[in-house]
Amino acid sequence: MCMHLKERYYLQVPCYKRDLLADMEIRLAKEKSEQGIDNAMYLRQYGYKISYDAFCEQKFRPDYYFIYLNEKVKDAPNILKLPEGDYLCFRERILEEAWNPQRIISYFQGKAKPELMLAMEYEDNLDNYAHANYEIQILLEKTRK
């Protein structure tokens, strides 16, 4: 489904090859405190910036781990912005072995490779994260201002 999403703000940390989720969470908490923005209003949703190429190879290797902010924080240089625009959005169990990205590969065949791809864990399975749904958001077109 194609959705128009407004500009959003977030704080991110890099993901490393052998990271556990706890490692990323600790780095993100440290970044939050080092930015002096502990009083910022964070949303509960965490997400990952992921590579389109790895996604198409059925590999979940996130480049960045992030948390959304409720609003832009003044004088915080490491608060980044996701552009307003049209996003292709869908939910998939992308950590399951049987998951097949062919539908997305077909969608982008003959088109430019997406530059921004996000994956947010959709909390429908708290017992086994490997079977959790992820909401995937792929930027199709930025809104020109």
C-alpha cells in the first residue's frame, strides 16, 4: 500500500555485524544521554534502517537502529529527519526463513533502487521475535517544498 507520511524525527546509532539487540539499545541510551536531550519526548516505536540489497537477499542486517521523537528538538545536531513523501508500506515476517522478497524485487524492477528503507517491529509477537511482523516503509518520492 502506498502512504503519504509526514516528516518525522529520530535519533539513530549504527548497527555492527555481531550486535545483539541489547548492544544497540545500550548505544542508543548512551547517545540519548550524551546529546543532553533526556527530556525529549520519544515515541515508543523503534526501528531499523536497512539495505535494499540485503533485504532482497533475505538477510536482515540493519545499518542503523533508531527511535522516533514526538517532535523536532532544537539545538540537537544528531536528531535526524525522515523526509515527507510517498512510501510503499507493508508488513512481513522478514526474519522467517521462508519469507520471499520476490514481490518487492518485481515492484522495483526497471525502477531506481530505493535509497531509504525502514523496518519497524510490529508488536504482535512478544514470545518469539523471529516470527514477528515488521512494518516495512520504502521511500518512493519525497515531497518537494
